[in-house]
Amino acid sequence: SQAMRVTEPGWVKINLNRLDFTYSLEIIGEVNVELYLPGGYQGWSPETAPTVYSRNFDFKYEGYVYFGEASEYKFASQPNWDGPNYGDGGEEGILSDDGGAGNLNITEPGYYKMNVDLSGSPYTYSAEMTNWGIIGDATPSSWDNSTNMTYNPDTKQWSVVATLTDKEFKFRANDGWDINLGGDMQDLSYGGDNIKVNEAGTYLIILDLSDPAVYKSSITKQ
């Protein structure tokens, strides 16, 4: 069989259907798949800053960032200040790519869900504080209330030790259902399936959102 042909450099999305032995190529081109978040909270260092990630290569980015203090920050397209960076666009939720744009501002320390959309005009962003817990009929409060988790800034993980039954649970933020994660514990997805507990007992449950490319969790019997 002949090789697939890519006609120009850049990111390429390959879709392969093994049922009918067909494929398609989508030339995406040059895309920054990550944006960096330098700010006062980490010394204004793009090379060591946390990132948000564009999973679909569509200029829409997401990730979780811990701000240990109130802080100003920006979004940078590279792990340095050489590329475009994005700051205050003059209105709430609006970004500007003017290099002289003002800094953005987090007024309260916490763990934030960050979203950026550079796919159209105007550029937009949001920052929502999140506190995570587990919920489900496997958990102490069943489906009525979340069992709170604790964030450790050193490990960059949420964790809780809880007594679980052999039923199901999910992760959710802010005691609501707007942000919830389930499904494959090594690749959690929003609104994903409930997670099955195979055997009742006391467990250490960990939620790791530190890698914006893939959200992970683990459950370890104590």
C-alpha cells in the first residue's frame, strides 16, 4: 500500500477507521497547543509557568492553575516573552494581544479553571475558582452531597481518604454539576461515566488536574 501524503508543514489531524479501512487527513497548520501563565504568583517566568492546552487544536485552551496568592498574570504563547502575549482587553473577559496591554488579575487565592478562546474576535478568557469533591452512592453522603477533597500545592493533586461502598462515584467541583469528571480514570472527561468501586473499604482517592492535556485520578485501598 502507498504512504499517506502530507502536503504542507504543521499540525495534521489523522482520522483512521479500522472498520472500513479508510482514513482522512486534516491540515491544521501552525498552532500553539499550549499557552503559558506567567505572573507575580510564580515570579513572572514563562518557562516555569503552568499551562493551558488546546486538546482539539482549535485555538480553545483549558487548564487548572493554583494561585497561592492574589496576583497579576498574562497568557504567553511561548515559554519566553518572544512571542505574542495576551493581557487586559479593556472589558471583563476580553483579551488583547497588544504587547503593552495591562495585566490580568486574580483577586483571591485558589485553584482556578482557566479557559481561553483565540479562535475568533474578540479573544476571550475566563477564570473560575474550583473546589473539588467526590459524590455518588459509593461515597459517605451518596448522591446528596459531595465529600470534600483537599488540595496539596506541592504534589499539585486533590485527595481524600474515604470509606466507600462497592457502588459508583464521580468527581465534581463547587458542590454542583456544571463541572464534573468521570469515565476512564487515566483520561477523565467532563460528564463522563460513573466510576465503579469494585470492593467496599477505605480508600485514598486522588484527582490530578496538573497536566492540561490529560486529567487523571487514582483510588488506592488503605
